[in-house]
Amino acid sequence: GMADLLTSASRDLSPREGERTPMIYVSTGAWNVVPALRDFLVRLGYPTGAFLMTDFGPSNTGWFRSGVEHKRRELRRLARELPHVKWLLVGDDGQHDPEIYAEFAREYPDHVAGIAIRSLSQFEQFMAHGTFESFVPEAARLVPEGIPVWMGGDGGQLREAMAGFLRSPA
């Protein structure tokens, strides 16, 4: 259901009827996987968009790069370079998206239209980080008042929760 949610958001949040809002995928994945990832997303019906990926491998500070820092840095860069854009931040609770998005919303409240978080199943949680518990379950409470936060187990549930925000019905 996430492909349907993002397609609806792209269409419904566009200021002009019949156009689509651009999609930007910020991922901790490496740049060299973009062709395969793009093909995968197209096959599943996700809207096309730009990719902000990370470099893989050692850096001058360690053997592995920080995915959390990559996402924080890219969101801040988007806020600086596109100061008139309000972002719908969509992620999951398998790693640090709720924490990163809440932090961004506190730093740039005028740049956040809302936050949608897909809640992973216990199996997905285990595959994401080796435990059955959600990372950062309290982060949604740290979002400034007035910025909506939606949670759901899949894109359909999120779309239902966002019914008043999106124009098209779930």
C-alpha cells in the first residue's frame, strides 16, 4: 500500500490539478544500487523521483558511514536549498526515521507539512535491527504541535489516517 500512498500524496499535494508533486527518496542505501532500486520501485508502482543516497565504505571517521547523519544532513540541505517547500516526511519505525523527522520538525517547523510513519511488523523489526521492538517509539510526541503525525501498519492504514490531509479518498 505504500506505492498507492505515495502516488496519492504526489498527486493530491500538488498545487495544480493534474500535476504531481516531485518525490525525493532519501535513503541510507549506496549510490551504486540506484538503477536496481529505481527499477524495483517502478515495477511496484511507486512514483518516480530523485534519489539522495549515501556513499558506501570507509570514511575519514570510520569503517562505515552514519545513515542517521546522512538523512539529517540531506534534510537540512533540502530545507536550505528549497526554503519555500513544505515536506511530507514518510518513513518507517525500523530504524531512526521517527527520531530524525521529529528533530527536523523541531528545527524547521515551517518546512514540515506532516510526518507519516509505517509501523513495521515484529518480523520486519527483527530483520531491520535484530530486535522485535520499534526504534524510537516516543519520537512522535516530540514533534511540534500543529504538525500532524500519522502512524499505520501499511500504506492503506496511513492513507486512511491521512484522509483529511489528502484529497483522494482511501
